[in-house]
Amino acid sequence: MDAIIYNSKTGFTKQYADLLSKKLSLSQYDLKKAKSALSKGSEVIFLSRIKKGKVDEFKKAAGRYELSCVVGVGMSIEGEEVAKGFKEQTGIDEPFFYLQGGFDFNRLKGMDRFVMKQFRDAMVPRYEAATDLDEAQMNMLKMFRDGGNCVSIDRLSPVIEWYRNRENVC
Ligand SMILES: Cc1cc2nc3c(=O)[nH]c(=O)nc-3n(C[C@H](O)[C@H](O)[C@H](O)COP(=O)(O)O)c2cc1C
């Protein structure tokens, strides 16, 4: 494995990349700056935020590097079905992990901010008025209303385990 590459706009995916980099003793690079440091075809673990149901910049990363595994980071709660949805919608064949990151409206800029403001303003009153929200909806309401950071080393356990099995190290 050559390195970890990440794509992060508000910092949650970068936090996971930092943790993983330390844990696996691998260098990490921002996708935008990796070109000068890593040659085409390098074998990497790719971490990126989820945007509109897909792993953002997956095609760009897959076009330049050999992705041995992909980690999507979103604001939705974790679950097999959620992960399967992101994997299929993005068109990922590589091993895929979905991790809950967080949401910080104040760090959003430009079109991201515009889109999420519209989404938040439409959803929050509707969810606040409802009395039968499930766990996923309650999480969304909380994220949109208060923001949140769910990044933890524990959430990375499946990725770390996958890596150790693959590299045959403990
Ligand atoms: C335009 C936009 C679309 C998003 N779409 C989704 C989504 O479909 N599912 C999800 O779980 N999170 C979605 N998010 C939330 C981000 O994936 C989440 O905040 C993530 O932790 C951001 O990672 P970052 O801090 O590394 O940029 C979206 C965020 C933005 C700005």
C-alpha cells in the first residue's frame, strides 16, 4: 500500500484520514495535492465525503490511482443498507466502508452551502412536526439543527481490520 488519499470539504473525512494514517503508518494526501507526491497507478486507500448519495470524486480518484478500498464519510447513520446504497449509486467494485462523519453548516461554502440550506429549511420544520421519526430521521434532524461530529477511531475498526488481514500484519 502506497498511501491514503482523502477528499474533504468540512474536515470530517480528513479527521478519519489523520487517524487512519497514524494507525496504519501510511502517508496521507489531499486528492487535490496528491498528484505531485504520488505517481499514477499508486495503490491507495481512498476516503471521501458523501455528496448526494455518492462518494464524491470517486471517478477522479479511480482514474488516477489503484483504489484498494474506498471509505465514504457522510452524515447518515451507519448500516449495511446505507453502505450498500452509497456503494451501488457510486458504482464501486472495490471493498467499501461507510462511516458516519458529521455535519457543520458553518464550514460549508458556495453551492454546498446553498443546497444544504434549502434542504435543511425544508426538512427541519417537517421533522419537528412529526411524532413518529425513526432513528435515521432523528439523526438527520439533530445533524441539521445542531450539527455534530461522530468521528472516532472505533468507527475505523472495520477498515483497520480489513487492512491487517490484507497485509497479513497484526
Ligand atoms: C451538497 C451535499 C450533499 C450531501 N449529501 C449527503 C448524502 O447524500 N448522504 C449523507 O449521509 N451525507 C451527505 N452530506 C453530508 C456530508 O457527507 C457530511 O457532512 C460529511 O461528513 C462531510 O465530510 P467532510 O467534512 O469531509 O467534507 C452532504 C453534504 C453536502 C454539502
